[in-house]
Amino acid sequence: MMTGIHNKMCWSRALHAGWLLLLVQFLCLEAVPISMDKTKVLEPAKKTEEAPASVDTGLHYDRYLREVIDFLEKDQHFREKLHNTDMEDIKLGKLAKELDFVSHHVRTKLDELKRQEVNRLRTLIKAKQDLEGGNDIAVDHQALLKQFEYLNHMNPHTFEVDDLDRLIKSATKDLENYDKERHEEFKKYEMTKEHDRQEHLKTLDEDERKKEEEHYEEMKKKHADHPKVNHPGSQNQLKEVWEEGDGLDPEDFDPKTFFNLHDSNGDGFFDEQELEALFTKELEKIYDPTNEEDDMVEMEEERLRMREHVMNEVDSNKDRLVSLEEFLVATKKKEFLEPDSWETLEQNQAYTDEEMKEFEDHLVQQEQDLYQKADDLQKQRDELERQQEQLNAQKVELQQAVEHMEKLKSQKVEPPPEIHGNAVPEMHEVDNQLHHEQGAHQVQEQEPEPQVQQHTPQEHHEHQDPAQQGLPQTHQDLPPGHQDAAHDQPNLP
């Protein structure tokens, strides 16, 4: 989350530049090259002279706004009226009425732009509905388009006076609220950073915690130990830019010449980007990206504070631009000649104790919600595993039933083989062989000479059909020691 806030704070300063000038002049302002800003850590080195890119407002309807301005600027009548209309009259919607006198070609292009924008919004609404699982639900686009205040949703086909009036008022309101949103984001960033630090301390033992606290205080002290910061927009601050940035003699400082030198695009106004470029030297006194104690997110907040302060003192008509006339008037004020000392960010805590407590309570509630969701997910997982086990058991039973059926089927088709001829179980042959070998061994021990073996009637009966008993039918097949006895016996019929 911190990375996302940091990135947004780094690029967001470009979003404001020149946007009420767009509403005043309806010209596509372009970002202009300025002197190298060492505080911009991620700023790429300038290799070749390239055409400057348009400044992005950060508004979700930025492209639509720019394209409308492009086409209106091409109409000569509207352009002349624009330059002769006061900013307050523009905000009140008087300029929008001049749309009726715009050429047919421009009006046709504006109609096409509006239809494209309405279709884009409808696509976004449909995509949102699909993500929320409502892809089978009919969407009332006409009702949902009400949330987009910068166009007239009742007429999605043609660009009318009301559309231009809505576009001007919405852009003005959204840009006025943008700085407030940036301050809120920075406040959350600072509270999160302090919360994480306190949580880290809880994981340390007493000695480690003491060392960590000492290191933290040391970094705060190092950060606060910087050269004096001039009051933004004061004579001393501008003279320092004149001398160190422009390489001119401070004794020859001239406000009008200074203005023309730093009005980079030569439009007769200081927009927000041009104004913020004047504070680079002051910010370099406080922040160094190579120092551990310096936070570049805080540097961007300091830059915003400086610009807002100058705008509040100099921008008399509140159009978020400083004209040459406004600038020259401000250089004659006491605040310009004898300003108060400037309190930097470390002297002004971004949040109160009450806000910090509320923030931590919110984090605790979020953590509890996450634990509850995790517990619910674990229960769902256990239930799914139980169901899977049941399915596996049913699968095994089904496989066993199929195998049993296949076995019964094969037994009916192929009956088991029968015993043929003189086949006798193998174990019975082994037993008989062992029996005869033991008898022969006993005869050899007791009788040195062979004798006729006596048999009981039952044994005699067994020897009558040696083929049926599985015994050898000739004396050559008898074991050793039995061949002589078998030779002395007469052949039986």
C-alpha cells in the first residue's frame, strides 16, 4: 500500500498544471521543460529535445475533456468570446451559451465525441455489473448514467449547451477537491508509517527496543538539521532562484524579468507546474534521496504546501493561475518583502492524536474482519475436503462394483480349467517324496542289506495304483534305497 501511495504522490503534482487555464483559454496546455530538479528521484535524464507531452488531469473523463477543448479551440468565434469572458462568468455558465454560434462542423464532431463517451461509460457499467455477478440482470444504463455529472445523460446523442456547462463546472469542482484528497492520502500514509513502527517495536526485546528508539530520534534530528528555508514566494526565495538558478546578480533582481524567465510556455501565466518548479532549491535544502532520514513522500507534501500557500496569497481571482499582473501586485506586499519564517513539515504534524486513535481503531476492525473472513474460508475449505472424501469413497465403491461385475461376467464366459491325467496338487507330491526319503534313510541306518518292506493292507492298496496316487510307476523313478525293494516284489496282475 505504501508503494502505491508513494508513486501517486510522485506523479500527482503534474495533474493540476494548467487545468483552469484550459477552462479559461480552452487550449491544450503542454508540459514544458524546466531546470533539472534534483528532488525528482525517478526523473529520467533528458537525452534529446522532444515534443512536450500533455499534462494529465487525473480525471476519469480527461480524454473526453481534452477532445472537446481541441475542437472548440478551432472555432474562431468561440475562441474570441473565450478571451473576452471573465472567469466567474465562465463558472456561471455564460460562456457555454456561445456554443450555439459554433460552426456546424465543430458541433458535429462534438456530437460524435459525446456518443463515444456515453458508449464508454455504458461499457464500464456493464463490466462492473459482470464482475459483481449480475451479468444475467438487465442494466438500466439511463439511471446509472446519472452518476456522471459532466454530461447530460438524458440526451446521449448530441452535444448541447448543457453538456459544456456541466463539463466546465464538474472539472472546476473536481480539481478544487483534488488537493484536499492528496492531503488526506498523505495523512493516512504518515499514520500508517507510525503504526507500523509501533508494531515493530512490540516485537523487540527491551535492549533492541531502546536501540531502535534511539536510532529513530537520531534520524529525526538529522532531518531537522538543514539550512534555513525561505518563505515560498517571498523576495528572498525568488532572489535565490534568480542568483543560483538563473546565474544573475541578486542586486539586479526585477520581478517582471523574473516572471518572463520562468513563464516557460510564454502564455502570460504561472500554472501550478511552473510555480512548483520555483521551490526546487528550497526542497533540496530539506530532502536528499540518498539520506535515510529523508522521506520523498514527505517532500511531495512539502511541495504541495508551498504551492498552495503562494496560490492563496497571489491568486486573487482563484483561477489556479498566477498572471503577471497578480504577480507584480504581490511583490509590493509586506508578506513578499518581510515574510514570516516558514514552518516545514516536520514542525507540523500531519494528524492529531484523536485521528491516530480513530485510524488504529479502524485498522483493528479491518483486522477482525479479515480474521472472520479467513475463518469462514477455512470452514468452507474443510467442508469441501469432507465432500471430496465422500466422493472419493463413492468412487472407490463404484470401481469395486464394476470390477466385481466384470469378474462375474468373465467366469460365465470362461469356466475354470479341469484337472487332467495324472496331475496331482504340488504339495501332495512333495509330501510323498519326503515320506519315501525319510523311510529310505531309516532303512539304510538299521539294515545294512536291503529287505523287503512290509506294508499294511491299506498301504498295499495304496501301492496297487501308483498312477492314481501320483507315485512313480517304475522302480527307476523311485527314490534311492527303494529301488531294490521294489525289484524283489512280484508284479501284480
